[in-house]
Amino acid sequence: MNLDFMTVYLYGGHVTSWKDEHGEELLFVSNKAIFKPPKAIRGGIPICFPQFSNFGQLEAHGFARNKIWSVDTDPPPFPVPISSRAYIDLILKPTDEDLKIWPHSFEYRLRVALGPGGDLMLTSRIRNTNADGKPFSFTFAYHTYFSISDISEIRVEGLETLDYLDNLQDRARFTEQGDAIVFESELDRIYLGTPSKIAIIDHEKKRTFVVRKGGLPDAVVWNPWDKKAKAMADFGDDEYKRMVCVEAAAIEKAITLKPGEEWTGKLELSAVPSSYYSGQLDPDRVIQDSVVPEDSVS
Ligand code: TA6
């Protein structure tokens, strides 16, 4: 589906474009991205489900991003209506093939919506529909690729003093010492138990991305830098300079659902003028009245 301000592919339930009121693209998609199975689309917002990275036996980042989703013509109502300019509902259910690799029945409903102010909102509702009474557990991420001016010039704020697992050091655990994350080389970290708001400040573009999340306690920050960029066939050698991934996630503590239970994970992205933000990550503004309660399982 292509609306002026956003594009969503059935392949992967994947958002590949989100534009501001001037028509400027806010998400990064590689010029070498592949838009058909089995390779996930390199850029936009891949959905990592039911497994983040190699936190399990499945392929990296799970299978949802490599599947063809369907339009959900009859989604159950949202507990709190989401005011939006436009939206689309998608649904993913496992095929018999999927059940062989991950033996769990589920319904994954995804709403992608554009807010009145141009914010991009993704709401995932995952229900355990196992008929055999079995619970299942999963890890999850909205693997968002943001379009930025220059990786050496941006700052990520909101993760100060937090512990993180460093994927470049066998997931050893460290504590963030800096007052913001800046990039001078490859970085691949899982920040644990983060605030529900994170800011990506791009002074050169006079823009700040505000990431708000619900039901997703962790956040991944990634830039492949030059060597990893060259090693990825679906990624341009210099493209690492113009993207950063800041991913709302649930990794450290897997989410477990009993049959009939449903989990909700929310992501709300805003692009605001930079002057509005640096150092002022106002703690009071929460995701508009549709915040998911701490225990996001119902
Ligand atoms: O989210 C960061 C990460 O897990 C990195 O370790 C890197 O592998 C990246 O995802 C991309 O993974 P992909 O499977 O899409 O190549």
C-alpha cells in the first residue's frame, strides 16, 4: 500500500517509507535492498518475530519479515481508539511449513497508522491460538532504520547510565558512561530496561526523531560501519554513513503467552525540529492515551 506519506509491503508486513509534510523521506532503505523472499528488505522497519537476532534456534530475526502477510479485513477493535489520518491492518498466521519450524499457532495483527501530526504508529497484537494448551515465548524488535545526514554527527539520547549487552563483545554486559551515544566505529548494543522515549538528534538536518514505545522494555542501537557494510550484499559500501538503527525491542526477558492471551507492542515515531529537543527529553509526554500497561499481555 502506498499513501503519500507511508508505504507498507505485504512482504514482511514491512514499512519502507515514511515522509514528512515536505515529502522528505525519514526512513533509510538501501539502494541494494531486495524486495522478495527469502531476503528481508534492507531498510525501513523490519519486524523481528518470533526471535530477535540469534536468541534462539530460528533464522536470524525470526521468519515474520520473510513472509507474505495479508490485509486484515476484520480486525478486533482497539481498546482505545487510535486517532489517525490513515491506517492499514495486516495479519500473519503460520503456514503448515512454519509450524514445522516453530510449532505454535498464533495470530499476529499489525496496524500501521499515520497520526494527525504525521507521526508513524505501529501496533502489534500477537495472540496465542494454540489448541493444545501450550504457551509459547518469543523475543521481538521493530528494527527501524532511520535516515540521517551523517552518522558521525548524530547523538542518541535517553540511554545514559543504562546497562547494555555488547554484540561485538560476546554480549558482555556494560554500563553506558556517556551523556549520549555518538558513533565513531561499528556499534551493536542491546540496551536493557530503557525509558519509553529515546531521541535521535540530527543537528545537520535540524531534526530530531523521537521514538516512543509501549510493551517493549529494551532498545537496540546499531550501525555496521565500513567493514560490515562491505560484507553485506544488499547494502552499499558507504550507506552506513546515512542510517542508524534504533530498535524498540523485547529481548532480555522473552514474552510468554498462554493460549488465548494477547500481547501488544507499540511504536510511535515523530520527527520534530532539533531545537525543540536536544537534552530536553521531556519525561511527561507519553504515547497518547494508548499506552500499553506495563504488563502488555491481556
Ligand atoms: O539489530 C542489530 C542486528 O542484530 C545486528 O547484529 C546486525 O546483524 C543487524 O541486526 C542486521 O541483521 P540482518 O539479519 O538484517 O542482516
